[in-house]
Amino acid sequence: MSSVRLWVVLGIGVIALAFLVFTYDPGAPRPAGPGSAADPGANLPGGLSIGEPLVLGNLAIFPVSSREPRLEDRFITLDEGLKAGTVEILEKGAGPEAAHPNSPAADDPFAEPAASEPRESPAQQPIQQEAAQPPATSDNPLTAGVNEVNELLVVNRSEKPLYLMPGEIIVGGDQDRTIGQELVIAADGKPVPIDVFCVEHGRWGGREEREYAGLIAAAHQPQRPFVTSVVPVIDGAALAAPVVANFNSLEETTAAANSGKFVGSVGSLNKAARLAVQKGDGQSAVWDEVAKENAKAGVESASGTFSGNYSDADAVERLGPYLKHFKQPIEDRENIVGVIVAVSGKVESLDVFESTPLFRKLWPKLLKSYALDAANAAGADANHQAVARADAVAFFKDVYAAQANQAETTGSLALSQGESDRVLLFSAHERRALDADAAASYSINGGAAFGGGMGGFGGAIHSSGFSK
């Protein structure tokens, strides 16, 4: 290089350095990276943060994590109780408890159980079954007070309160049902009536063994060889496996179901059906949404049960890639307490729980419902516009700020509903954790529904939000 060219290069370097020195402003704002103090998704209300999405096709899932660990595992879930045989759900006419269908729930299911002699296990303390009968109608008065479409009995003989989430689907009895509202059931072995909705329009009565074989065949549980011997278990089917109660044979499972017990839990309703349940739109609206979803998925059954979306081989195969892609990476995330979900380029829903253990136990059910919406969306195989993390943050803030305009108390919980122009909010708080006056007159503005304490949104056991 000639000396003239060398001096030119050195001169340019000196000028550039001088520009940087004299224009540098240490107080100027810097771009906010994920996790930085200035990152809008890292310091959200309720001690929460939103991570970058995991994406497959038209489904994007944003992890919602707590900034501080929330590791208390104070609830048993329906799946845990069914597996262990410590939770039973029954038709009202299916046992001696039906003579007292309005037995009140415990005053405080969160309280420590009183010291007593050890309770008998379910095997030692069986519930005597009676034949199922049709629901009461104006032209069939003899059946009044026996089995009912919209009410069941639940018995919790575990050592923890039982948490039930709206939209959980249970299989058996006279019709498959879904849990109608957030509930916490005391661990005292007493039968408690619960609100439910039917998700199987065309059946009232028993099923044949072959039908239960089809519904539970995907349950890959080695201790029940009768389950896996019915049909081969493909990857998608194993991931979508229902939870089956602790029976020793298909014959035993069928007999229990046909005598009024619910013998499995297959997943959760999708967004539209969940909304019909939680908004209180009524049984007809729930049936309408079930029929629509079955039609989208091509699920055909004589009784029109929603459960086919998680047991029909073709439907399960469509869900398999989503379940395999999302289940473990989200479940394994540190301090995970919830997710925000986008389908086909639009943020659709949010579910946030009070703790990491509770979220992880319900995550497989929720994931199936999100995957179902993604698989059944119009143009599911097409390329869709990416959803930015900023969109998920904005949705979170919309849900958080939704004005609660309706509330009710049910047992130990205070349930609130909120709404804005863009979103709907549902939140369940433990009543004793709220101020007594607030629990009595629960009218919240501007996100105050989430104020105080730890948990989903400031003390909530579960908060869910949905786009309109």
C-alpha cells in the first residue's frame, strides 16, 4: 500500500473515532432485549413475564413465567384423582349420596383436614351403583331427583383440595360432560354437587365395551394391558391419551361407567366451547359448539360426543405434531405458570395459574385444546403472518385491564368476569384471600381484580382471557 493511501485510511479512522467520542450519550435509551429491565414483556403486573414464542405452522405459544418461583403444590387435579382412585364423579342417582344431593361443600376446603382416623380407601369404601335413568322431564315426573344433565356429584377422598377447571371433559355416566365452572372441592370424602354441561347430545344411558375401547384405547398405561391391546398406539394417540380411572379390565371399566361413574378424562374444550360454558350461554349453545367442532374435525359418532376429537384416529393424528412440538419445551420452562396462544396470526387466548405445579398438571389438557383449534382453523396448512411478542404483551395488558362487571361466589371461590372492547376475562380467587368487603361486593375496575398477593394474576388460582 502506498504511503498516500495509508495516510488516507488512517485519517478516515481518526475522524470516525472522533465522531463516536463526541456524539456518545450515556443517558440515551438503548434497544430493549428480552429479559432486560426495559423489556415490556419482562416486567408485567402480577410479577409475570412473557417469553419468545414457540411456533409450529399456524400455532404460536408464548410462555408466561413468574419472576419469582411459585412452587407450592396445594391442589390435586382431576387426572391425578382419577388415576389414584381418590376422586370419583358420579351421576346424581348413582349411589347412596343421591339421597342427599344438596350436601353442602365444606366451609373452607383450603383448611387443613381435622385429625381423625385414617379414611378408608375407595376400594374399601365402594359407592353402591344403581342403573342410570333418563333425566327428569315434565312428562316423566317419576325420575325427578335422580340423574340430571347439568349436575353431578364429586367425591374427593385425597389428602388435598381438588381443583376443577372449566372445560375439562369427563367420559362415562349417561352422557359425557364438561366441568361448568372453577371449583375447589374439600378433601373430606363428602359428595358435593357440581354444575356441568353435556358434550354428547345423542346419548342418555350406557355404552358398549367396543365404544369405550375406542375412547380409551390411546391411554398408554402399562399397568392396564387391556387398554393398549385394543388398537396400536401411534405417537399422536399416545400424546393425546386420556386419563383412565383405576380399573383392571375393559369389562370392569364399562360396567362402572354404565352404572353411573365417570371413568376417564380426555382433555379440554376448545376456545369457542369453553366460552359458551364460562359465559353461561346455556346447554343448547354448548351443544352447538360441540357440533361445529366435530364437523370441522370430521369426527363422526352416533352420539355426537366431543370426546371423539381426542380419540378418533384421524383427528388425533392431526393433533400429534402440535402435541409433540410444544408439550415438553413449555412444560420444562423454569417458573412457567401459563401461556398466551395465537392461532393463524391472531392472539386468541391466555391461561395463567397460581403456581408452576398446577399449570404443569393441566398443561397437557390445555395443549390439546389449543392444538384442536389450530388443526381445525381454516387454512391451517398455509403460511401465516408471524405473531410478535409485542402482540402477546399487548393482549396480556388488555386482559389485565378488562373491567370486571359481573361476579359471583361459589363455595370457597370468588369468580369474576370482565370485558373490554377486545377481550373477555375470567378469574377465580380464593375468597378468604380477598378483603371481606371486596368479596361481598365484588366490583372491580382497571385490573384491580388481580390486586394483592401472589398467583395467576395477583392471587388468582386461575385467570383466563379470550379475544373477541
